[in-house]
Amino acid sequence: MFQLALSQMVEWAQSCFATTLI
């Protein structure tokens, strides 16, 4: 459960980073 939330947070962070980069 915790791992799933963690992976989701990582994915969200990567998305935010990519959006900021563009």
C-alpha cells in the first residue's frame, strides 16, 4: 500500500518536473 502511494508520488513529481521543464 505504502509502496503504491510512493510510486504514485514519484510519478506525479516527474510529471510536474517535466511540465516545469517545458
